[in-house]
Amino acid sequence: MIVIHPFSGSARKNWPLSSYEELARYLRYPVEWTAGPEEALAGAMRFANLADLAMWLRGARLYIGNDSGITHLAAALGVRTLALFGPSSPETWAPRGENVMVLNANPIDSLDGETVLKTANRLLGSQ
């Protein structure tokens, strides 16, 4: 499965939900969505604590998300991670690791969906 968490602590750091939904239609593995308790996303997996979220994330082939704590968690777990960055500096704030790729555009909604899809497929191809 591919996990997408389309939120962060700031709306201006979020790639549009409609862009994530479009991306999900073209990915070659099933997509599972995750969201926090305050985030509106029908059908998303929600967890009472980070330990349960981490256990679930470990089963992902790929994680895709914005500049958020959940993106850092996925990367720290060693999950292949595609981090989408907008106004904050990926040089300073991006998760690190050999399984991490970062795409950056400011504003983030100018990030091209085709580029995101190609990068996701590149990460999936390295499995």
C-alpha cells in the first residue's frame, strides 16, 4: 500500500487535497489515507497514538506527505518517503535518509502533479 497524509500544521504548507486525489488515481498500488482527529478526510485511517500510527506506517511501500511530523515519522521508520515542501526550507527542515526524496515549490500548489507521480514511481521502482 501507499500511504498519503495530505495535511500539516499549516495550510500554506499543504499541496492541495485535490492534487493528492488526482495523484492517487494514477499510482500503481492501493492508496490508504491517514489524518489526524481534527482533519476532515472521509475514509482516512486515524490513530489514537503515534505508536499505533508508526506500526501501521511500517507496512507501507511508500509514504507521500507534506512538511509535517508524520512525514518525519515515516522517514525515521525507514519507509520510502516522498516529502512535498512549499514555503519552508527543505535544506533545513526536510527529513533525511536514503529512502527520502523531497520536491519543493513555493507556493506549494505550483508543484506539478506529473513530477510528483514520476518521483513516486521512481521511489517505488527502487524496491
